[in-house]
Amino acid sequence: MIVIDENINCQKAKKEDEKKDEEFTCPEGQGNGNFADPATCRRFYQCVDGYPYLNRCPSGLHFDDISKFCTFKNEARCGPIPTTPAPVTETPTDLAERCDTSTCQLPYCFCSRDGTIIPGGLAPEDTPQMILLTFDGAVNHNNFDHYQKIFNNDRLNPNNCPLKGTFFISHEYCNYNMVQSLAHDGHEIATETISLQKGLEDKGYEEWVGEMIGMREILRRFSNISINEISGMRAPYLKPGRNTQYKVIEDFGYIYDSSIGISPLKTPIWPYTLDHKIPHECKAGTCPTKSFPGVWEIPLNAHYVETYEGGHCPYLDQCVLHNHDPEEVFEWLQEDFNRYYLQNRAPYMMPFHTNWFQIKELERGLAKFLDWTITLPDVYFVTATQALRWITDPKPLKALNNYEPWSCKKVENDPGPPCNNANKCALEFKPSDANFTATRYMETCVECPNKYPWLGDAKGSGIINDNYDPEKK
């Protein structure tokens, strides 16, 4: 009798799930992507061309409706969270013009009609296939060991130099001793923002300065990284801040941005400068419209396979692959990669959040992919800045064994090694949306600040007095 009751309960639960599935409809006007299940934080829907595919977060994880991926329960913001429509603005009169290759020439300017042309007019077989491993968010005990496994000493580029990656750092829960360790090992440190606030794309110049330049100041102060070494940034949730963000990038001496996602295209797009109109559809709807001469954009081409199994995504962890075994994950990545490798060899950017590394099948599939790619004689894992060094002065494959920008000789202005016994700071912090004071923990080689560093107080002095001057960048 008990068995019969259990079977009945299971069938009822299954029918209720099916009923919920039938009732969910993809939001109009928001395109493809992941959306919260109204009934539970453990599930989400992936909308592809208007059809909702039900997915469940891996055991122990919950769906964050702001970041749009599965993460730890205490970090997940359950949805559906209402979205605020973008304010209506007048069409600017000083729009960037379409690409003009007669005036836009390397090393200071690069464009092509559709964004697919290889810099320097090189043939694909003479072009290195660059892979850009990028990681968003805080570096801490949830991910540091996983990153170390990726960049182990057994994996080398064809020039016998170690693989390198780029880390777009956000502040909350970040361990700055670990960030210093990554920078000391030759990885690139770039900025995301301090707070990862939603809706920053609609904020003004001062808010962008506070978030971006404040994050750069925190990295300088608590990870001992020179400001001159921090030359790239990424907007939260890949929502560029229209012209405002790029004005801050221009004013404060950043070299590149990597915030613009691209819808699935048969041929991937190369990085380009913002002297001219962007050569593809603006997926987020908040891309720059003015000209920003000499500012580079390293776009995020969509990841997908021909059958669209797993959907398509800018961040790899947003494609639904957690129900695949490691071999299937490897084959999926291999097919996605070959769209670049067998065509125009645009840089293959692999962007990740921490939650990819919480699922063993994904981590093992990635390891298989990395071990396969390092057997290829024309594939190099480089930082975003190293990729731009090549793009601004393209060299054929045969010249890369002794190519100085990709060499492994130690750079003098790298930060020193991390501390063996870092300061573990327990600091008061009052979130802006709360009426209580919490405690945040922060590790750093330098002396602990008075308060948890935050917007307006990157030093952690306890006094809101940050004032950033573009002339002193």
C-alpha cells in the first residue's frame, strides 16, 4: 500500500511539473536566454527562438535570476526579478560611421565590413589560433584551486611557454592575495566592477567611474598590481553602458573593453576598434553609438553547435551542458572551436563563471579539450592584451617561436609573490539595500583597512571621499 501511495505521489508531482512547463511562456522582446522558473529556484527555462526548455540546476545549486546561471544557495537571487525598461533617449546625432579601411589602418585602428577579416590580410593557415580563457567575478577558495589546475605546468603553448588567462575581477568575496598570485604568475588582471549592480548600463558617468576606477584602485591597493597593468574591463552581465562607459574607458586610459555579446553567427567576429560603427547587431541593445578612436572591443562571440544542442551562450556555463558526460562536453567544445579554427581563426574566447567548475563533468570535459588543443601546433592560449599585441602587428605563424610579446620571460613590474601568511581581515560592511551591518572577509598582503572597501571608499578608510581624476590615470 505504501509503495502504491508513493507511486501516486510521484505521478502527481510529475503531472504538476508538466503543467507548470506548459504554462511557462518565453518573455516577449527579450530574445533567447535563461529565465527563472516562477515556481522554484532550483529550475530555470532556456528560451531558444521562443520555445522554453526546462532545466534543473545541479544538486546543491540555485538559479540566480540576475547573473542568469546556477550558483550557491546563499549567493543566488531567486526570480523572477522584474526588469526595468531602458529609458527612452533621443537618437544621438554624432553616430559612428561605417568602416572605412582607407583611413582605418593598423596599429591604431582596425575594422572590416562584417568584422570577419583577418588582420594584416594573412591567410588562415598563416594565422595563429588564439584562445582567450577569461574568468569573471571574485577569486576565492571556491575557484582558485580549479584555476590552478587549468594552468598547470604540463600544459604549454607551441613556444614552450605556459598558458595564460585573463581575470575580470569584481570585489565582493574576493581574496586579493590569490589575485596577486595570479598576476605574479603572468595572468592578466582586468576589472569588472565593485558591486556588480544591476542596471548600471543606465547610470551616469560618475557611477561608472566609481565602479570601474574604484575597482582598479582596490586591485592596486590590495593586490599590489600597477594601474598601468590593468588595461581592460568588462561590464556586469554583458550590459555595456552605452556611450557613457566608453567615455570612462577613454578618459582613464583603458586599452580595451570586452562587454559586447554577439548573436550566433556562422563566421565569428574579430576584435575591432571603436573608431567606426560596430560591424554586427548589438545583442544587449546598449552598445556605444559614438566613435571612440583607438579603443578596442574584444567581443564575445556566441558559443553553439550546429544542432543547437545545449542552446547558445556568451558565457560557456550558460549553455546547458551539465547533463553531458565529459566526453560529450569535450566534443561539444571541439565542434564550437572548429568554427573558428577551420574558418577565419578569430580569437576563440572561453568565458567562465565559477559555477562551471562546481560540476565535475564540465571540468573534466574542459580538461580533455585543453589537452587536445595543446597538441595543435598553431594554437596559443594568450591573455586579452597579448592577443591585441598580435592583432595590432600581425606576424605569421612561422615567426611566433621567438615572438617577444608572447614569450615567458618575467616582466619586471609584475607584483611580487603572494604572502605565505596573508592578513585575514574581518570588516564591517553595510549593504546599500539593507538596514543592518554585516561582516565581510578579505585576504591581502597589505595591512587590513578600517572598513570593507566599497563604492566611494576604495581605500576602506571608513570615509566616503574617493575622487578620481582622468588627468592622473
